[in-house]
Amino acid sequence: MGIGKSARWALGAVAAIGALWPAAASAEWLRAETDKFIVYSRGREAPLRDYAAKLTTFDAVLRAMSPVPRQSLHRKLEVYLVDSQSELRRVRPGLPSTIRGFYSAGPGGTFAIAESRVGVGLDTDDVLFHEYGHHFMLENFPAGYPGWFVEGWAEYFMTTEIVGGTVKVGGYNDNRAYWLFNAPWLPMEDVLSKSPWEIRGDRRHLFYSQSWLLMHYMRSDPTRAKQLNEAVVAIANGAAPMDALLKATGLSVADLTKALRAYQSLPGFKFTDVLKETPQVAVTRLPASADDLLLDNLRLVAQRDDKVDPSFAANVRRRAARWPGDRYAELVLGAAEFAHGDIAAGEALADRRLEADSNDVEALLLAGTGQIIAGQRAPETRVARAKAARPYLIKAHKLDEGDYRVLLAYVLSRTVEPVFPNENDMNALLTARSLAPTVDIITVMAGAALLKHGEKERAAGLLAIVANNPHGGAMAAQARALMAGKSVEEAEAAGAEVEATPLAPEEAKAGKGDGARD
């Protein structure tokens, strides 16, 4: 069973993103932490604190208007607010100028990033609220929902307005409204039965617009909201998406289209004091080394391919040289060396951090995942290096049993074995998925492992979550191939075709009124 490029190469930065911040000279970067978010930005503390509280309020709105989700022990979502398009491109080189932010969930961590320094007038809410809507759904009630529901949900809540203690839900995006009134619609049969990637690129914005309108229409009336819930339950239980909605509403496609075209009132909901108490926000200042290296770290975590970039490693070396002995700088540099530079130098840095603290989980993770990456760069050493990785990862897991990154890395080290997956591997995979249901590679690997063990129905339930996800990209292609009976190797080839495209579906285009999110 292969492990996929997106998994093995993102592993190179696992050790850096979750690093604890040591006492050091202060940086411009500030870190605001609530019970569910960690938000980073440069600038003044007050607006950052306010934005962290706003995200916490938004989470409470989703919980108030959703099937009651379980309270989980998932990792807090990290949100990064950057100043410019150039900083976004430093995290993801080649990002089109129309993109203001994106969401990344992978082996090395889960984060959202948007172009805007909070408190200076740039609105990031549409981008971040949309992406958090997806994140929230996958964490709390995942299923193989149709594309219109996944995108309509995120589009509906994207326009939430939060001012002080007052929340308004159900507003509209100017761009979405423009296309609905000024362009020929897609047939509703296509919206109900297809995913965005199946819609022609120059018409895809209408898929988002019509999905938003349909979601708004269904949620604006108590009877229709009940019908929507009935349809969603039926879909989650395996019913065809279009059939489920039409059965729940009692409408034909023609009647539903007519009702949507006549729907112009757009009623909303207003909340006051949705939070029972003021969010607790703890603000700290990062070490000065973060000014040089934080964005490089995010590039490593968000990396989507296996291309080695020696110039990137050289740039990280140059920046890290300003901070000799700094823990964060050495973790980032070590990850960069393993993935793009000198493997021996990466090993030396991991050893140095473990000499400083043998129980440093991030250093153990760097040492373990570094061996896996090194084995991929030098295939003749792959088996030996995978075995060498395990002691580090086993120790890291004993120190932090709730870190999905450690469990996934351990499973990846086991893929070289003749008998894979064994019962322990299965338990590790399924536990990792329970800790990180938004990380598609874990779900796909778990589905493939279940198929290998003959548990087809259980595998199909997991794979459908990714296969139907409009944000799934290469992983969605792999999941669809596995569900179609393809081998793991054939599925990875299908994913590689998507991965090779200039822009994967998970990127979010800019906010209000300036473009489709395709």
C-alpha cells in the first residue's frame, strides 16, 4: 500500500508547526489562543484579541444552528493573518493573485491563512468563515454529502456578520446575487447531482451561487428546514442526493427551480449574546525568530508535491543562521533540510534538539518524520529509515497520545512492511482519524486499509466523505478511484493527475463581491 506524495512530503514539516514557543527576544508576531482557535498576526494586541473572540462567536453560531455536535478533543484550528499577497505566495508559491486565503489540512497540521492584518480595514471574514464552515462540518458531522450541500452550507454561513454581541446570519454576498440575476442558471439537476469539479470552469461560479440560494431557501422556513434535515439524514444513510431532497420536499426539479427563482426575500436570523460568557483570550508574543521563519514553516506544512527545492533550503539556512541555538529556528531548518536540503544536516539538527531535551515531542517528530522523508528521497534506504523512524515516533506517542501527526507518521513508517496493515496499524489509523477527521489523507488511508481487510461497507462510508468533498483535490480523486474498485497504485495515479494541476480546489478566492470560489 503506497502512502501518496501529499502525505510523505508534507511530513517534512510536522515538527515545526506545533512547536512550543521558548522564551526569547520578542517578535512582531502575536499569538491569541481561545478554547478552539489559535490566531496569529502582526500588529496591536487589541484587534487580534477581538478577532479571536469573533471566531469563537462564529463557532458558537454554527453550534446553535446545527445538529448538536459532540464536544471533541481535536486540535485547535490555527489561523494566520498576513499582510499581503506576497506573504501568501511565500507560503504557497505560484498562488494566483485572485486568491486571498486558503485552508490546509494535512499530516503536518491544519490551518487557515488569509490576507489581512486585523484591525486595518481589510475584511477576511468571508474567506475564513467559509473555510471554518467546512472544517466544522467535517469535524462534527461528516458524511458523503453532495457538493451543493457542502458548498451551500459554507456559503450560507460565510456572510455572517458579528458586531459586538450581535450576530446576523443569512445575509448575501454581492457577487453571488449578481450572477443569480444576470446569468443563465445551471440546470438544477446539475446542481443537485454534481460536484463543482464536474461543472465547466467558466460556469462554476453559478454552482456556488445556486447552492447558496438553495441552502438559504431551505433554512429560511421551519418546514423546509425540517425537510432539509430529513434529506441530509437520508443522504448520510446512502440515498441518492437529488432523490433525497426531492422526496423530502415533495417537489419536482421544475417546481424547485421555479420556487428558487421566485425567492427574493432572503430573511435572516439575529442573535444577541450567543456566547454565554465572554471568550477567554490569552495573548503572547512569539520569539523574534518567528519573524524570519514562520512563513517558511507554513510553506513546509502546506507543501503539496515532492519537488525538492534547494534554493528554499538555502534561504531557510540563511534566515536560521541569525538565531543560533534557537529551538524554533532549528526545528524549521531541520524540516527544510530533510525535505529540500542536506539530509545529514537535518539529522544533526534533530539530534541537537533531542540532546537539549530528550522528551521534546516536536524534536522526536522531526527525527522520526525526517527519516521517512529521507527514505523517500533515497528509495534504496526507505525500509531501513522507516524502521529507524519508529522508536522516535513511539516515544512521541507515549508523551502525547492525542497528537494525530505522530500516529499518522507511525503508520506511514509501517507501510514498508510485507504485512500491512495489521490490527495495530488499523487501530492507529482509525484513532488518528478520530483525532483529525478533516485530514483527508488519513481518511483515504483508513478506507484503503478497510478495503484490504474486506470491510467494504465501512470503507465506503469513510471514502465517500472525501470522494464527495469539493475541497478534496487529489485525495478526492484517490477516494473515488478506490470506491470504483481501482488498486491503491491506480488511485494514487488518479490523485497525481489532480495534484499536478496549477491550483487545487481547496483554495478560496477572495471575499465579498470579487469572484467565485472555484
